[in-house]
Amino acid sequence: MTVRKVWVAATLAVGSALAFVMLLVVGVYVVAGNLVNGVGGGAAKALAKGSVPAAYQQLVSTWGNLCPAINPALLAAQLYQESGFNPKAQSHAAAQGIAQFIPGTWATHGIDGDGDGDRDVWDPKDAIPSAAKYDCTLASYVKDVGGNLTENMLASYNAGAYAVIKYGGVPPYKETQNYVKRIRALEQSFAAPVGRVDPSEQAAGAIAYAQKKLGTLYLWGGNGTAEQGGRFDCSGLTKAAYESVGIKLPRVANDQYNAGPHPERDELLPGDLVFFSDDLTNSRAIRHVGIYVGGGYMIDAPRPGAVIRFDPIDTPDYFGATRVTEDGAKALPTTV
């Protein structure tokens, strides 16, 4: 523990600490590479801890198993993509509610999910069951088409079942193909992982970037620009670190949480993003993020008046972690 305390307390010892961290990164990744081959895969059904706001978790978990074409993580991915779990969302195209139904589709496919006698597009207790039912209806239209049923269902959601039937699978429309890929990638961000999660190829580069910023004074809203004196806040630092290796993350911490799958605490690898919240049931309430470096420590920009430094992650407000993937980051909506 002496060496770790020196990391945090003595800025004069940063050079030796960095050398230790890089050795740790190499060692962990050698071990990880031997463990992940052939492990992982499979469609996870359960939701990752806190990935869906607690108010909607039971609805998503229950209705996400309505038919074989969907699962709770997939349904969660759709809701996040459509509205960011905002039950009051309304688009310029008149799409409404947490599931973003347009009025015509709601009139046909909206159901009374909570049995209170009405069908209210603004009520998640109706809208979430309706979204699941609509997915399953689309799946029934294309159940005899070759290929992956879930992907054919998603393609039907975007391009219509007729196009899927016509082309015998996901049609050759770039928009539709990207939509299917995006939702399947987001699905992994909402699923509780089964087995070990592959390490990120870009993680070491992100850590190296963050290490160069040690000792930099915190700035609320800081993105590290010249005008800001190269200063960062917590999510500004993690965003810049991964952008340095070609992965573009959202600006705020609670959206960065959805940039990949979620390893357990004892499965963390250097480069994973680690998150902190006062509400451990809701990823939308996340308020802090850092980059894990191993040994129970992260590099983070902690607060006004402090500098970018090493901090322990095992605190009561530790929420969870994300192993950033390029596909996961690309799948995130630009606004949620």
C-alpha cells in the first residue's frame, strides 16, 4: 500500500508511478489475452446493474422477454436510442414519449400495458409494453425470412417488413444497416456480461494520454483546449483520452457509461472507465468518471481546486465500469 499512497500524495514520485502503471498495464493485458479467447459471446438477457433507471427496470425486464426476437437489453437499447429514457421526449417529427411513437403507429400498436383502462403514449407503463409488442409484431411479419430474426425485426422497424421480405433479410440500405448495427452494439452496453469481456485495443493509449495530464488543474466544463489552459473536468479528460486513440465519446459521464459492456469489479482492466454516483440504481444519475489504471486506482480530474491525479476507486459511491469499444461509442445517439 506504501507505493500506492505515494502515487496520490507525492507529485515528485509521478515518474516512477507511471513506470509502474505501464508495467501493470502490460502484465494485465498479457493475462487478459490468454483468458478471453473463445470466452464471452452469446446473447445476454439480464440487464447490467443500473443501466436502466430503476423506475423502468422491471418493465424492461418483463416485457423484454415477450418474444424470442427481443431481450431486455435490446429493448433498453431501443429506448435509450429513441429518448434517453425521457418519458416526456417529443421529436420534430411528432414522435412522442419514452418509446417515441408517432401518432399513427401508436393508434395501431399502442396497448394498455398497465391495465388502467387507457392507452397513454406519455406513460412508460403503456409505452414500454407497446414498444415490446410492436417489436414482436414486426418479428412475426418476417419470421419466415432467412437470417437473424432479431436483426430482421430491427430492419423492419427502420425500413418496413416489406423491404426485409423483398431482400430476404436486412435490405441493402445504408441507413437500415447502420440502424441494425447501432442497436446491436448498444444492446451490449445494457446487457449484464456473460463471461469475460474482451480488453480494449485502445486502452493503453488512452491511459498514456491521461498520464501526461497528471498535475493539471481541474476546470468545470474543461475540454483541454488552449483557451482553457489545457484543463479538464472528469468527463472532458476521459473523452479526450479516448479521442486521442480514435474513439469519440459523448461529453458527459452518464452517456459515456453506455460506450461498451460492463465488467464486474473483479474483472476490471486498465483503460476501463469507472463511474461514481449518489444513486446506484440509475446510470443516468452518474456524476463522476475516471480511467482505471489497475491496483484499485484510477486517473481522474476530481473536483474544482484539485489536480488530475491518481485516486482509489473503492468508495461507497462506486457505480460500475465500462470497457469502451469503438462500435459501442459509435452507436451512441448524438443527443439523449
